[in-house]
Amino acid sequence: MHNEENSEPITLSPFLKWAGGKRWFAERWLHLIPKQFERYIEPFVGSGAMYFSLLPESAILSDLNADLINAYCAVRDDPASIQQLLQFHDDNHSKDHYYLTRAAKPEDTIKRAGRLIYLNRTCWNGLYRVNRRNEFNVPIGTKTRVVLPTDNFPSVSAALRNAQLLVQDFEATIDLAGDGDFVFVDPPYTVKHNFNGFVKYNDHIFSWADQVRLRDAVARASDRGAMLLVTNANHQSIREIYQEIGECIVLKRASILAASSTHRSQVEELAIRTWVE
């Protein structure tokens, strides 16, 4: 196990903020990915920070969150309407507008996507959370801008045309990986004996059993010739289940949880790389 670090610019800014997002990884650790690969596959796409950094020519992006994948499809298919909707929300943003929008359940694909992006940008801490009725229930946050200077929906749309977008379980996605494919795997950081062995993942529970099921899917894909890079908690239980599968690399980064920068500290995460260059 060793420490590695490097610096690489992010190519295209993600339009969403997502818990566990990998912007920090995309900015500092891209040297860990294979120099060449046939197809890029990501079974927990989240904010898509890695995809928008690499901009591969062929990709499969998936997630269990149907609203998230719908947003990607809408931006890909009609970026101008998404931009127009966000301008509407920007012009009308207020506490009342936020909670009216949060309570709405639009069936139209574009309006559903605009609602998700608006709520993501103005809710508390950019958090995605739903209740048992699958209703988004995060309160309003402090940020008031909906249209951002980093927005580039035409370019995001063009980038997403190179990707197959799927709503499905991670195992089904990883099972698509074959010889020469690169799979970036960024699951919820469940560790054994912590929080009774599960963490909340969107409106689904991601259990320790899922973590083991993920390891098994990674091992199968590696046996088929795929190259996989798994990020996870730097915890003994994670190191143990991956010890026969790949090289463990410690990733250090600054904690973003402390309110004051003077109280922020270095935190460690783990990357497991299944191939040798």
C-alpha cells in the first residue's frame, strides 16, 4: 500500500453536486487510471465528475436513481430547454418557490430534470434525500443562484451523446464490462460493523452484503480482462475483502466537513486498482 498524488485539471464542470462526488479525485488522481481503454463504465455515476474529466468516446453510465439518470437524458436531448427552465427558477427563487417546486411531481422529462437541478443547487448542502414515499425532503439551503457561470449545457449534451445511460443495479452494469474496458467504481462507503453494516444510498439501503456483492462483481470483471478502479473507505474491512483482487492505494485529501478551514484536516480514502500497467 502506498500514497500517490498528482495534479490534473477537470475538463468539463459537472452540473450537479452529489454526496461523495469525485471532483477532488478528477482534479488530483487521474494518473491512476489506465493510459488506454476501449470503453468507460461507471455504475455509480453521481455527479459524473470523472466522466466529464475524461470525456471518453464510448461509455456506459448508470445509477439506481431514476431522477438522476432522467436529468442526464434531458440535458443530453434538450440542453436549451434545461437552460431556459433554470433561468425561470433563477428568476423566481424564493422560499415559497422552493417548497412549491419541491412538492411538485412533474411527469414531463424536461420539467423533472429542471426541478432536480434547481433543487440540487438551492437545497441544503446539495444533498439528495428522499423519504419512505420516495419524496424529496431536503430543506432549502443558503445558495440562491440557479444559473451558474460554470454552466455549459451544450457541451455537456454533446459529451453525454457518447454514453449509454441506464437505470439499474451496479452488478448488472459491471457485468457488461469486458476485455479492455475501464470501470470506475465509486460505491457508498459502507464498512463492516459500522451503522449496523449499511448506509443510505439514494432511496435504497447499501448494505455490507452489497459491498461484498460488489467485490465479487469486480473480481469477475477483472477475470474477463476489464480494468477496474474502486474507491472506498480506508478501513480494515474494505482492505481485507479486496486483498486478493488488486493493489490498495491510500488517497489523502482535505476534509470538507468542517465549517472553518482552520479546523479542516486530512482524511484518507482508498483506491483499489486491479491491473498492472
